[in-house]
Amino acid sequence: MVADRAGVMAVQVRLDPLHLALERGEDGRAVDLLFGLSSAEVASLLEGLPGPERGRLWRKIPEKSHGAILADLADPVRSSLLRRMAPEKVAEATKSLDIDDAVDILQDLPGPEEIEHVLRSMDVQNRRRLSSMLSYEEDQAGGLMDTDVVPVRAEVTLDVVARYLRSLGSLPEGTDSLMVVDREGHFLGTLSLRRVLTGDAQLTVGECMHSRHEAIPATLPAAEVSNLFAREDLVSAPVVDDQGRLLGRITVDDVVDVIRDQAERRMLHMVGLMQEEDTFSPVWGSAGRRAVWLGINLVTAFLAAWVIGHFEGTIRQVVALAILMPVVASMGGIAGSQTLTIVVRGLALGQLARANVKPLFLKELAIGTLNGLGWAAVVAVVGATWFDSPWLGVVFGAAMLVNLVVAALAGVGIPLGLRAMGIDPALAGGVLLTTVTDVIGFVSFLGLGALILL
């Protein structure tokens, strides 16, 4: 954590001088400001620069550093820089990277033709390894794995394994265990390095391995992979194909990247933005992506306005309704958002299924009812006292109760319905929920006002 804060401070201290140097055309000075920074810190500085300045600085950075920096960049920024690079340069940049990092970079190229061009620029071994991983989707276990593993056979002794490891000279980074396979490459279990070092040298691998270590199917979604690592406290895990043959492994640093990407995606989706949204994305592209959800929100706003328009006469006669009705809608929106957040989180963690939907509905209904009764009493007193009208207080309180109960039910029903239709609840749930709570809040408040106060 201290190292993270130090890295953030190093970036913040240099961002203003870097921006100023680029504005003045002092590109050499800008490159000097990057001296001594890690690839992650340089990546963070690049993400903090507008597009033209980012491109100029990228061209000045030594090409030997390009690969490590590209691996640490956010996807939208990485894609923009890759479009400026020749395929041969991309191949050279990825040559020294871990295989999973190289795959991440290739997946951000504009299209399959560009990927194929880069692969043709590589040596045969790298081309084969990358091609096998690129056959899987980016958000699948096969797209996350690293094929650089150390396999061993079950029938050899620990002494043979130890001598084999010494002959290798080095191990893949993050190796905590060896993968045990049979003659056909089928995964059998794992052998911890600690057991190799401390176990009886004459014992066989089969006698010492963990055969119950569950392998991850290559097609398993990345979100489920991250849940598995969190649930089982894994440091690494093997990845297998449909026949159980070992393909590679996923390490915890890969999973951390998945968790970060998921958090960023949900944060952006909650306000209707795509993950492609970069701080300094081109204006036209950003405007177009945001305009879609602004348009959807405008339609829902007109729907709420249409509802209010049906009670124009009521509002004219009881002006207090116009003053108080935003309170009802606002409280419903907040209550619904709380429930929506809980449900979206449960869906993301795989904690919700058909069997436990009913208890969830009942729980949120109970919470909505309790909060509704409590706050209905509060606003009823406030409304009655403020406008010296007990019946207005009754209308105010009743509408609050109705809207908080409906908000709780909508907060559960909307994300479950969207998930059933194959739509990300985090992307569309907020807009639909706001529409429901606004419309129900206005209808209940103004409708009761028309019935009771006129």
C-alpha cells in the first residue's frame, strides 16, 4: 500500500511539468521526466495526457520499453497507441512479455487482419503459443492463462524433479506449484515447490501431489474465475481443455486485473458509459456514446412529465403538491438504488439463483415496508405542519410508503429481468429504476392528492 501511494505521488508530481514540457515543444525534457519511473507509472502518465500529446510522447519513448508500458495501459489508451504502430513494432514490443500480457495487447488491435499480420512477424514458437490463447475470448479463462508452466510426471521421484528444476535454471514468474500430467498431457494434480524441497527425495510425485486440486475449464468466464480465486484463496490454478489436457495456468495477478476491470466496468455502466471511455477519448466518439443514454434518459423523463401533466389541474389547486412531489420520487430513487446495488453485486458473485429469488424479494419487501412506514410517519408530520393540512400529511406519508415498497421490489425485479434477457443489469438497471420510482412516486402522490384533497 505504501508503494502504491509512492507511485501515485510520483505520477502526480510529474504530470504538470510533463504537460508543460509537451506544450512548449520540449519533447526531450518530457522524456527525461520519465526517467526512473516504472512501466506502470509511465502508463499512468500517458493516460493523463490528451490524445495529441500522448501520441508525441509515445513516439519519443525508447521502443525497448514499449512492451512493458503497453501491458500496463488501460484498454482504450492501449488501443489508441497500437493503431499508431506498425505490426513489426508490435511484434517486437510483445516479444519479451509474458504470454498472457502479449495476448492482452494483441486483443486490443483493431481487427483480425492486424492480429494475423503481427503473428506473421513473430517466430514460430511465439506464434503457436499466442494463436492457441487467441482462440479463446478475452473474458474467458483461456484468454487469461499463461501457457508457461512446468509439467512433471506422477511416476518420477522428488529427487528427479529437484534435479530437473536445477537444470532449467529459472522458473516462470509466480510459480508456486508444478503441474502433474500423464503421458497424454491430461492434468492429474499439483505438486507444491515446498514439498519438492522438504519432502523425502525417494517419494514419487504421485504420492505427494494434490490430486483434488480442481482445474479450471478454458471456457469458464473470467468473472467466475475471480470468484473461484477469492473463494478458495488460490495463488494459481491450472487451466484445461474439454478433454482435461493441461493448457496453462492462471495466477493471482491475472485475477487482480480481472477484478479491477470489472470494478471499472460497473462504475462506468452505472452512469451509462462504455468501458472504451478514456479520460481523453476523442470528442465525437465520446459524445456519440453518451448521447445514446442521454436520449434514453430523456425519453424516461418525458414519460414522468407526461404523468405529471395528467394532474395539472390538481397541482394548480394544491400548489403544495408541486413542492413536495420531488421528495417522494427522490426517496424512492435512493431506496431502489440501494436494493439494485445489492442485487447486482449478488449476481456478479454468483450468489443469486432461481431457488433464492423468492427469499430475496421477501427480504427487500420487508425492508421497504419498514423504512416506508418509518419515513412515511416523518414526512406526514412535516407535511402537515409545514402547510397546516393534516390531510396533506396523510397523502404525503401514504405516497412515501407506496414508493419505497415499489422501489424495493423494482430494485430486485429489474436486474433479474435484465439478466434473464442477457442485458448487463449495471448498464441499464439505473435508468429503468429511476423511471419506475419517478412514475410511481408521482402517480401515487398526485393521484392520492386528487382523491383526498380535492
